[in-house]
Amino acid sequence: MSVIEGKKAKEILKKAEFIAVLTGSGISAESGIPTFRGNDGLWKKFSPEELSSFEGFYRNPAMVTEWYRYRRKIILGTKPNPAHLALADLERIVAEFYLITQNIDRLHQRAGSKKVIELHGNIMENYCMKCGKVFDIEEFDCVYEKFEDHVPRCECGGYIRPNVVWFGEPLPEEAFSEAYKAAVNCEVFISIGTSGAVRPAADLPRYAKYNGAYLIEINPERSYLTDIADLWVKGKAGEVLPQFVEEVKKLKGMK
Ligand code: APR
């Protein structure tokens, strides 16, 4: 049974040489990383305002620092799943390919994807809020050990925070501008594992669609994007995406 249903989808994917993809936490679910809004999502148990906002960090830097150390530990214990690997494969067979992610886990890079646009930063880095110095994991853990209050500070005296975009903060300008250009110029836009609940990332599929792209969604559940999708591949990314990519290869005569 084909996952690419319909003649039109097959024709478009056969010819497509410019594909943009947007991923959300759902693509990492089968690696064991919890999503945010599902039944067992993180925001069902924890408060995003307290843990993923500057106000939350300002009120309780130690708690937020611990929260990201805890999440980073979980993530480092996981590995890319077949969906991440399938996207790295797809990037190799399409002339122009942009992988735009809302995820901070860097599993796409570990799966071999080269051109990854991180809209919400990454959990592997921290930076000083005063001088901007970036700390990788080793450097951060080394500084962290020096502060009994679990609130690491830079030599310049500034607080050190995770290199992630918190609620209410702007996205990295260069990253969003590159993602926007890919969305409005691509032939096919594939949204994978995102509820489409958080803007401006969730606007990208809409920009793509309104600029003539064929919009495909891969998700086991309906999302805020399903109604505007041209094709909804209902399924878990780890199960359907490898087959999807194999079918694209076949359509392009690569198999
Ligand atoms: N395969 C594909 N999709 C899946 C899978 C799976 N195995 N499991 C769950 N999903 C889908 C869910 O149906 C849901 O639509 O993934 C989506 C996850 O949605 P959210 O939990 O809202 O996560 P996301 O869309 O990535 O959130 C966007 O919100 O909290 C912020 O910064 C955070 O980047 C995040 C942003």
C-alpha cells in the first residue's frame, strides 16, 4: 500500500527539485523524547511559562537551568530514529532541500542531515547573556560545577542561559529569513510531527501553500495544518517516512 496517495501527489513529487521540510517534536517522539502538547506532552506536566520563558528564568534561574540539564540528559541518551535518517536520505536525492526544525535536540544533525535551520536554537549550547560567549556542553558543565546555587555565571559576571528560543522571544533573524525564503520558493513543503500551534514557525506551511507549493503533512493526528494540506499522510513519522522517501526515489527512477 502506497503512502503517497493520488496521481497529483505522485506527479508533483516525481518532478520536484526544491523541497522544504518543517519538523516538530513529533519526529523525535519515536526516539523517546516527549512532545509538548500530546496527552503525555511536557506542557501537560510542566508550566512553559515557568520553564521556557525569560520571566521564568529571571524568577528562578536555578530551576530553569536544572530543567534544561534534565532535558539535555534525556536527549543525549536517545538516538535518531528512522524518520530522521529518512530525511537525511531525502536531502541527498533532491537538488534544493531545506530542513527547518523547531526541535532543539540536534537529532537531525546526528542522523546526517547537513542543511538544518534551527528556528528555536539548540539544547547543546549555552551562552552568556552579558558578553554573548557561547559554552558547549563540556565548558558549561565545568562552569556549572563551580556554582553551588546551580546558577552558572560567566567570567564577565553575566548569567549563562540555554541557547534556545523561549516563549515571547524573537526567532534567530537569519534562521527565520532563510526558512521563509525556502517556504515561499519551494515546490513541495512537508510538515512533519508538528501541531502547528506555535507561530511564526507554524506560518511557514501557510506561506508555502499560498505561494503555490504542494503541502504535505505527516502526522498520526490532525493538527492546525491538516485542513490546508493537499495530502495528509496519517501515520507515525518513524513508520511512514522511510516508505515515503523510498517511493519518491522510485518515482524519480532512482530505485
Ligand atoms: N510521528 C509524527 N508526528 C507525531 C508523532 C510521531 N511518532 N507523535 C506525535 N506526533 C505529532 C502530534 O500529533 C502533534 O501534532 O507531533 C505533534 C507534536 O506537537 P507539539 O507537542 O505541539 O510539538 P511542536 O509542534 O513541535 O511544538 C512547537 O512549541 O513548546 C514549543 O518550542 C516548543 O518547538 C516547540 C513548539
